[in-house]
Amino acid sequence: MEHFKFEIENELVLLEKYRMTPTELFTVRVILLAKINGEYEWLQRFAQILKLRDILESLQTKGIIIKNWKFPKEGEHLVIEDIPFNQNFQKQFFRAANEMGWELYNAYPSNCFVDGQYFNLRTVSKKFGSIEQAFLKYSKYIKNNPETHQHIIELIEWGKENNYAFPTMDRFIVDLGWKALEEFKDHNVLNINNDAIKMI
């Protein structure tokens, strides 16, 4: 519930600070999801309802899109990835996802020793270009749901207490590793020699 309240508060701050309309905020959301996660279907559906160019021009006037960005001419293809957002705005926009992401990072076991070998578990570089991208993907997979996030944190704490064999954090996110962890907790279906693993 606290995360939900935090997200609403964050969006209200954006609406107030940048004088945005709810439609403009939603437009930014679907554009950023398209840019970062490849969620183009929502943007295409949205563009059929409202005139996207008018909204983008308004966002540029308000400084949310960089002022010197040149719009494609009428009839030219709009490349979503080329739309440059104000960095300060973008950081503010993603505060809720970052908040949950850092909670996941801090709760996740940092290292482990398996048969005397050391492994760093909080790595994300094999699957993501940055820690922020990992957090956004995590937020997307749990549908930005604070209750789901809290449940995952509780599962991780249980896993650490019971020497669960955690994968690296990037694999945990991409493979929805909390589902396997929950299955292990509820049914003990995995055959793991936990005595050979020490979580830190």
C-alpha cells in the first residue's frame, strides 16, 4: 500500500511541477515503455485515439521533451527511440520503479559460496545495460504492484534464512525467479544440497 501511495504522490508531483495534463502523463508513460521495454502495442492503440503530434508538441513546449528536438515532417515516420526526454523529468518519472528496484537489490543476497567458490549474486550486466533497466524490467514483470513486490521481498528473506540457491539477480528478474522460490517454499520440490551453499 505504501508503494502505491508513493507512486500516486510521485505522479501528482509531476502533474503539478510540469503543468501536465493526465493525458500528457499517460502519453509519456506509453512512450517510455515503448522506448525501454519495446511495448509498442499500447502506443499504437493510443495514437489511434488521440493526435499524438499535438500532445508531443505540448510536452516540448513544457520542457518535458528537449526543446531543440525536431519533429518529423507530416507523413514522415516517427522514431520513438529518438524522442529525447528531459533527464530530470525522466528521473522523477521512474522514482517508483527505482524505489522498488533498490529494495529488491538491498534484500537480495549479495554473494554466495558454492563448494568453496565465490559468486556475486547481485550482478545484472549479463541481461541488462544498467541497474536502472533491471529495475524497470522488474517493475514491468510485477505490473508495478506494491503487494506483489512486498511478497517477493518476504520470499527472499525466507530464502536467505533457509539457504535457498539463489541465481544471479538478473536471472531472478528475467526468469521470474520468485515463482520458483515460492514453489520451493510451499512444496519443497527442488532437490538442492543446501549444505553446500552459504548465502551472504
